[in-house]
Amino acid sequence: MSTLRRMPRETRRRSYDQYCAAARALDAVGDRWTLLVVRELLAGPRRYTDLHADLPGVSTDVLASRLKDMELTGLAERHRLPPPAAAHVYELTERGRALLPVLDALAVWGAPALAERRATDAVRAHWFAIPLLGVLGATAAGRSGTVEVRIDEGVFHLRLSADAPPSYGDGPAVAPAAVLTLATETCTALAGGEITPVEAVRAGRITVEGDAALVGLPDGGPDRT
């Protein structure tokens, strides 16, 4: 029988051992699945089962390991919801939420790879929230409000604020200021910079209800002039 003892998790974490900001960042989020777990938690606190359902392909062992690592590195916290829920949820810390611009930059860089949807590709509606935050948030012009987005795969919402970083959530919004309805293909085109939101509205590819000016859009419907 081997006499080797397993080291505590904290001392077995891999590191690049480089005095470099990028290397330190990759020490924390460079493992496979970690940034996608962050993507899910940016939408708000989630139960383990919900995370597993929205991360198709991840094993239960790997997900548990990534969540534990995120707790150790101060990116996420686990806490118990009060009754009647009485369930444990994971939630990003302030440092974890600060990764939104990182994921936004990755989404911009990766958008051209969405030109072709593979037969094996899973999709969730809220996965389009980050690219749309970048596209629509830039046109908010210091205004605040919630925008509900409805696409083929489901519904998510974007929270725009004049005095706080933008954020998003899965599912419908409570009393949204504006509602956008569009096809998944239009989301992809917006993310890739193939069309602007204004062009998409005027072409009839986005229907807008409510405060269209919140995100710098004309009222919904094609331009008939």
C-alpha cells in the first residue's frame, strides 16, 4: 500500500509561479470551466443543481472542484437561503463580479466563431446577455433601467445603471422599462458587429416595446420611409 498522503486542496493548486499579473489571473481562472461558472453566477446566485443544468458537459466532480477553488481564491461564496427556500447557493464576490469585462472581451473576440452553429452545440438564452450588454449598454447614455430580451431559446434581462456597472439575469424581468424581441441569429449578428441595434430595428429584426430610448433605439418595427 502506498504511504503517499494526499495534500490538502489549498497546497495542491497548480500555479504558473510567475510574478506576472496575467499569470496570477490565470492561476485563479485559467482552469477549464472556471470562467463559464463565472458567466453563470454573473446572472445572480445559483444552486449547484441549476449550475450543473446550465453547464452541459461538465461532470459533477469537476463542477464541485471549480466551485471549491473559486471559494478558496475569493471569487465566490456559498451560503444558505432563508426559509422557505432553505437551499445553499453560490454567489460571486465583488472580485468575482469584476470579471464581467474579461468575459465581455472574450465574447467580442470569440463572436466570429459563432458564424456556424454546430449540431452538438448547446445554447441557453442568457448566454447572449454578455455580448448584448456590451452592444446595448454602450448606447444607454447614462440612463438606468431594465431591458427584457426575448429570443428563440428563452428570456433574460439586462440591468443598466447610470451609477453602477451593468449586470444581467436569467428569465423575465420585473416591470422592465423596455422589451426587445429578436431571433437568435440576430443576437449573433449583433455580437459579431455585422449589424447595429438601430439597423436591426429598422430592418424589422428587433421589435421594441416600452422605452426604446433607454438603449438608444428607435421605436420597434421596420423603417417604412
